Amino acid sequence: MAANSLKEFGQEWCKEEGITADNALLLVTPTMAMPDEVFALAISDRFPTLSGVLRKNEPTNNETLILCMFEGASPIVGVGREIHISVDGDTVCQVVRLEDRDPSKEGRVNIKDLKDSGLVDEWKKAKEAALLKEEVSKKENVSPSPSPATNNLDREVPSLSASLSRCALTTNYRKLRCFSGARNPARDEDTYPLWIEHVEGQMDEWQDLGDGERRKRIREALRPPASSIISDLRRELPHADSYEYLKALDLAYGDTNTDDELFVKFHNTTQLEGERPSEYLSRLQEILRQVVRRGVVKPTDSNQVRLKQFIRGILYNEMLLINLQLRDKLSHPPSFLQLLSSVRKQEEEDSMKASLTQPRQRVDAGKRAAAHNRVEAPVQPVQISRTSIPSESTPIQQTPHRPPPPRPHGNTSEVICFKCGEVGHISRICNSPAAPEAINKKLIQFILGKQGNAKGRLVRGDQEST
């Protein structure tokens, strides 16, 4: 099989197995009848960062194809077109690299990157150890025996190749923003909550990198006094990993609550009045990140813990839980992004339904406002021209007061004057003197005349005296 076809075959094999091509090598050897475990152990002696092996036999070509998977990037230093593996003697394996490299950058290695990562110092130490080993063997004039000292020397040489294999030989990566932990940070520095959130997102993207490279990127983003915290940690724990770096920084600059108090705070976080469910979910996720970072909740259990508290903490949008059927998803909880996406979609649907009913309410409100304006319309002031206002020099003609004309009555004989008591006129046009006694007699006669016979007796004559 040609080299190009072998590379394409290996890349398709990686896709089938869900492996990144940058983290794999394809070895081609003559067909050998031996257990897969023995062959895997032989290859692991050559590649310390090996994580697994897949094997296929090609009977037509009498070849065995071996897909080597690594923890990080596939090793570069010391790996040529062929390698020798000690399996039933010296076995030559053809090496096929599967990653797609930029031809313009092929063969370029920046020495500054090697110095910054500490590989140059490791190389010098390994070289000095090898020279020391040769001198000891020459003095004893015997082959070196597997003593503890020589075993330590043997371990240093593979550690160098392991470090080189995990080293990223490119500077085209996004550096973290700076963090110092000072009370008044500089303009190019972040506060701790923003910085740690950014770092956690980058840690998820750095899964293919070795832990040494991750520690290096965290250290280069720190300034005093935050960098002093990591220096103290390295003196106490020389083999501390990148997650222990973040835990130490969290103890120094994070929330002062204990693990139990932080867990109780998470369970007491509920939706506020007027807060949208998506906003509540984002606020809940911030506290959950701290809980997971402290190690109170395992990352594998974070989805279920988040969903349970979200269901418990929703106080003002319980219909959203029913529409999304979240209680039925507790056995297979969604991730944070999946839950946030479904919650936001439901919020948009609810807002659209509410907007459909708003135009009708606006029309009704407009009609009520128009009717109110018609009822309580303001009185327009009357504009009076200057010509209609008499001046002070113009004499005002006074007209004599004239009483209004009397209203016509059909029968004047029934009209009684309340001044003189005579019949036929009213008091406004009466010129006679007042006679109250005559008025009272006329009124008594008038009232009794309506009820009786106008002579002071009732019509039936059965009035009882008291």
C-alpha cells in the first residue's frame, strides 16, 4: 500500500474510532502471530505516552497495521520513517504520520519554546546522566547491572521523550489574560471571577495538551502576588498538577465560604421575582462552578445536580417546567448548554404568545381612553377681541330694570297672589299691600276645595272630630 493511501486509511480509521489524527500514529509491520497484549507492551517501551493500540491484519499484503493512540500529541522527536521495536528480536516498523501539517512550517522548531518549556534543561540533564553512565561502566569494565542508580538514569531518558511528545512546538495559541490578585488591578488584568471562568473554559479545550504545558500557561498569566501562591504550592507539593494550581488560587482569592456552606448556598438559590428562568439558570451555574472546583460535586454529577436545583428553585414560571417536561429528564439530565437553549426557546414562545394578545388589549384601552376624553373634555376658553371690550373713556349706557313679563295661564281665576290674597294675578306684579290673613284663608279654601265641597266639609261628610 502506498504512503498516501496508508495515511488516508489511517485517517479514516481514526474517524471510525473517534480519535484525533494529531494524537495517533500508524505503524506497518510484517504479519506476526503474537498476542495483542505483548505487542502493545513492546510499543509502550518505545513510546511512554502511549494510551492504547488497535491492530488489523492485511492478508493480501502480509502486513499488520497498528494504530497507536497517545495521551496528547503524537511524538515528534526521535520518530523517523522507521522505528525498531524489540519483539522476537529487532522488528522494523514503518511509521506513517496521520496529522495534516502546514508544509511551509514543516521542519521549524523554535528554540525559545523549548527553553520556556524547560526541555533544554531536561536534555542537558539526560545527556549528563548518559555520560555518567558510560563512565561508570568503563571504570567497572563490565556491563552496567540494573542497580537503583542506573534505573533512575534509565527513567530520565524516556521522561525526556515523553516531555517532547507532549510539548506544543507552536506559539499560535491564545494566551490567558493576566491576573495578579492585587486590590487595584492594572488595565490588562482581570478580576478573579472573570479570570477563573476564562481559565476553566480554556482547560476544557486543553484536554489534548500535557499537564506540564497547562501548568506553564497558567504560570505565565500570573503576576505577583498571585504567582507567589503557586511558588509556595510548588515548594510544598513539587508534583502538583494544574487543577491543584487552580484550587490553591481559589482558596486565596475565591469565595471564603467553606465547602459545606457553599453547597448550602447552592441549594438555597432560588428564582427572584421578575427574574427570567434563563437568568436564574446562569446565576445557578456560576455557583455550581465553584462547588465543582472545590470538589464538593463531581463533574460527572453536575448535570443532575443542576437540573434538580433548577426544578426546585423555579418559583414564578412553573409552567415552563411542565412544557419542557424537565422532571422526566432527571434520569438523563441535559448539559448546561442544552438546558439553557431549551429554556430560552420556551421563553421566546411564551413572549410571542403574550404579544398576540396585546394588540386587542391596546384597542380596548384606546376606546376607553377616547370615551373618557369625550366625557371630560376641557372647556375651551372664549377668546374676546379687544374691540368688544369698552374702554374707560366710553360711557356705559345703563338701561332701566324691566320685570319679566308674566307667564300666560289658561285660567287666571285659579291664580292666587301670595301678597294680597286676591285672585287673578301673582305677587310679582301686585301693587296692593300685604294681607297674610287673607292669604291663609284662600289657601285653606283652596286645599279643602280639592278634597271636599269647598265649604270646609268632606264630600262624604264622615269626617271625625278629634
